[in-house]
Amino acid sequence: MAQPPISFVEIDGIHTAQIIVGEGKPVLLLHGWGANISLIWPLAERLATLGYKVYTLDLPGFGQTPPASTAWSIHDYVKFVVDYLDHHQLDKVYLFGHSFGGRLSLVLGAEHAGRIIKMALADSAGVRSKPLAPNQLRLKFYRFVLNSLNTIGLKPQAEKLRTWYGNRYGSADYKAAQGIMRETFVKVVNEDLLPYATVVKPSTLLFWGDQDTDTPLSQGQLLEKTIPDAGLVVWEGAGHYSYLDRLADTVRVMDHFFKT
């Protein structure tokens, strides 16, 4: 099936790109940071043939959906997703989230559990890895100097330091983000979501690639232990996009999980 044309819907004043395909039980798919509908479409296409009505969208700041006018936190994105469900009059859905979409799903599963039947997460973000000791010292020194410059009124110098540090030590996602989305990225990644994972209510299936270097398998193992009702499926040889690396297997297992 070719990818259908994108349609648009106004959610919270944002012109939001979406594709809805199939008929049956509703499934919402949330893409990762820096991704868009096209990277979630292969999953949507296959689920649509198995008796699901699949909702995919470009989250604000990605694909064809513009960013919000201010930097958003995880909770702003979660509100947006809930408002998207309300717009389509979806009381309950099956939920899939990849990476950043998994980050949103952890909060949704904790704070809006009544809207989710079951959820599947692939290589989910949300667990903060402890920095290596040298990196911790560097970060502490950077923050000390930055705060000192701001305190004594040297804000231009502080901004130059912030820019230099981000370009030198920032992640690929940080460097790729521009304008308001860079501020959003900083707000998003600095929140540890393990406390939310402890109170996730829906049954949760975790998919992980054992070669994932962005969200290592150890994070998936920790989520499996932390989420009250969770199971972990590890795809050997798969990376951060494990659901695409093992697409047919992921769809088969998701379908069985959702329908049992």
C-alpha cells in the first residue's frame, strides 16, 4: 500500500499533519525525536491490514507540523496528544511509541491510563543514563561558570559559552535542533521519567534492539523491572529503530499482544 496523502487538523492552534488508515480497533502511533509519519508508516501500513484503524501524526516541530511558539516540555506534548484523542473522539486506544514517542507514552500510561488499552514501546527514551565521572565534572564546572557569568551580569559571555558548549559536547539531536526546538530538546531530555514508569497502569510490551546505542538495552531492562506489568522482547542485531529492523516480527507480536 502506498502512503496516503497527508491531511491536516487543528490541534491546540497547531496545523497538525496526520494520516489515518484502516478500520477496526484504534491504534495511535507516536514517532521518535527527529522523525515523522514516514518513519512510522511501515508499521501503520501493516497494522491496518490486521483489523486496526491506525492514527499517525507529525508531532509539533517535526515533519509537516510546525513547532509551538514556545519551548515545550514533555507535559505539553502529552496534553497535545490527549487533545488529539479528544478531537477524534477516541476514548481509548492501543498505543505505540518509539524513542521520544515512548517517552510521551510513559507519562500517558501513568497520568492518562484510562485512555490506553495496552501499549507497546520500541527503544523508548525516558531513562537517564548516569554520566561518566569525567563528564560529570565537566558538566558541573560548565554550569558553575555559566551561572557565575549570569550572576555578575555578563549575559552575552554566558550565551557564547552556552553556544560553544552545546556545539562541542551536545548530542547529534541537540545539534540538529534549531531555534525553539533546541530549547524544547533541552527541556525534554532533562526529565527522568522512571518515577512515571513505576505507576504505568496499562500492560506494556517493550521492544528493544540489542545493538541500540541511543537508548541502550540496559535501559529497556530497567523499564521492564520498573513498569508494574511489562515484558521485554529483544531483537538481536537490531538498532535504535528495532521496530523497522524487525518489522514483520514486531507487527506479529504486537498484534498478538493487543488481541489477547
